[in-house]
Amino acid sequence: MSINYARLSLTRPDYGYAGPGQDAREDVEWPEDDGLWVMDLKTGEHKLILSVAQGRSLMPATQADPKKPGHPLAYYCHTVIQKDKAGSHIFFLARSVDWFDKKVHKASRWHTTSFTVRKDGTELRRCFKDGWAGSHFNWAPDGSPKLLVTAAWDGHIKGEWGRTAWSPVEFTVGEEEKVRRIGAGVLDWDWHCIYSPDGKFMSGDTYWNANFERPFVLVRLADGMTMPMGAFFVPEPYRQTYWRCDLHARYRPDGKQIGFNSVHEGSRQVYIRDIK
């Protein structure tokens, strides 16, 4: 799966790639010839399976701001393939902004919608109710269409990033109305949600707190019991949006160790921790 990274660069230069390699379609708010692409890695054959325009009716409306540069823009990002053998579904985020200024790398707050779609572009489904947005996510390791996603649980993002609004949730594609909140009252913030290889635990890491430390926890999904794994200091040079270093933990395939990024020792490094 792939997206147009030149287009993403207009509003998210920390994720996108600028340059002439792909047309960003900068002047088109809802392009019909750009969106989610699938490519055969052996042959290079590729095709568009879902255009940005096809998601328009399910996404929040944008509103141009005459006092700001740029114009409204919609795009797809953060694609992840289901872990069954067929790679049946794709989870992705659809985002739109009311304005953007690519010269200084600023944009309005995103309007975010969480989607799933089949690999052939059919059965486009919203994951949540209006206002729940969506952020970090992971497919279940057993190949089932089950997901962990951080969402604005109460349906309202308080302020720019209201801490009390966000919470990890778990649900199954096709049964979105049965969404289950994880760690209510303890994990109320925007966590990176990663299943352990056996599906019994969630690794969670988030943004820095008042002490400029990034909390890191393990969560037992059966009952929401949480065990702290540490808090990692963020030196001042790494507090800038585009220089930040999320922990972004990942499990070893046998689940005995976990790797993560951090800058707590003054430079960006990869660390490994024994959790067996």
C-alpha cells in the first residue's frame, strides 16, 4: 500500500517527501486520481484502489479561511494492512485541513476520520462516530479483523490536544458499534497502540508530560491492568514538532523483547528491553 507522499508533505513535512517525483495535486482539494494505491512488489504493477474524492461524503466538510494562506486540502495517510494471509483489509486515516502554509510548515488542525477498506477498494467503512477522529493503531496479530486504535472517546477533542478526550479502544471491522475502551481513567491520552505477538498485551507509549518525560507502559488487555515500563526524558532540542522522537515500540516476534526509539541520553538511538 502507498499514498502520495508529495501531497502529504504540504501539511506534514515530518512525514511527507517533497520533490518532483510525484505530483502533489496541490490545487485540487478532493482529487479523483489520487488516494490509496496498491503495488505488486515483484512486478511494479500498481493501481489506485480508492480516490480521495470517494471518501468525501464520509469525511467532515472543510471551510476555507480567507485570512490564511493556501486552501482546503484532503488526503490519506498512515496505511496498515490486516495481518491475515490475504491482507484483506486496510486501515488508514483520512485527513483534511482548512488551510496550509507550506513555506513555514503550518496548517489548520486536521479533521480526521478513521477508515477501513478491502484491498480491492470495496467496503469503505468508517470506524467511529462523528468527532472520534483516530490516531495510532495496530491490527491483531492473529489475522482477525480486530484493531487497537487511539480515538477521541467522548467524541470531542478538547482544545488542541485535550488529554481527557483520548483513549485506546479495541473493535472488530463490521462490529464497530461494539467498540471497547482500554484503560479508562488511566490511559486517557494519545497512545501508540501495539499488540504483543500473542495478542494478550498492548504496548503503549505517548507524548511527553509536564516533566518532559515520555511514559511507556504494558497493558494486559483482558482486564486493562497496566504496568509502567519507564518514563524517558526529552531534551529541549527534541521538543520541536519536526525533530521529535516518538518511542514507537515494536515487539520481537517471540514477544521476549521490545525495541523502541528514544533521545533520553542526548541523541536519537534504538533501545532493546527484555520483557519475557
